[in-house]
Amino acid sequence: MELRIRDEPLTLTKPEAARRQVEGAIQALGVHFDIAITLAGAAEGMIDQPDNLFAYHRDHPRAKELGIQKQELLDHLNAERNWLKHKSGPESMTFTLYSAAFMIARAVTALDPEHCTVPIRAFWHWWTDNAETVH
């Protein structure tokens, strides 16, 4: 196998880099859930969008009604992403289509609409059609 490596500088804005990471996460979704989570989590972290899907879940009033502490909720929402980012945590973790797709959905909702390309829109249509049945 011949390895081809690009040797050209690449200059990106934060929104462009986030878009590329989301597109890469979508490409990885069908094969590598862990890579999809890593890329989408990085993209989401690059963008300051206060009204994204993560904020909706983090700030949902039902969590408070159920007595779920903020840190417990944050740990749950970010469990897979944090496990992939840090040395701490359990020895192994199981990744699912849902956890990977949810992380991509979070990143997509952080993007400005002008950065939503055809693959990103296609993912979003798939997500909205399947989110309740994907496990």
C-alpha cells in the first residue's frame, strides 16, 4: 500500500475547520463511532453557539424537576467524548450509533446555517427522521 501524504499548508477559519470536522464525523459515522464522536466533539467545542442541542439538554427544566444535578447531567452528556479525550475513566467503553449520531447532531446545531453543506444537511434529515429509533 502506498501512503500519500499532502505537504501543503492549510489555512482555515474556526467555522471552516468545524465544518470539516463535522463532515469527517459524518463520513466516519457508519464505520467508526469513536472517531465520529471525537471529530464532532471537537467541532462543537470550537463554536460559541449558545442555542445548540447541547445547551437545550444541559438546561432542560425537566432535569431539575427530576433532581438531576448539573454536573451529573454534564458527565452523562459528555461521557463518550470525555473518555476519548482523557486518561481517566473506565478501562473500556461501548460506543453506539446513537451516541455518535447525537454528538454529530450537537455539532451541527452549533454551526451557522451558511456552513451547513450538502452532507451536513443530509445527515440532519437522517437524524430528524431516525433519532427516536436509533439505539
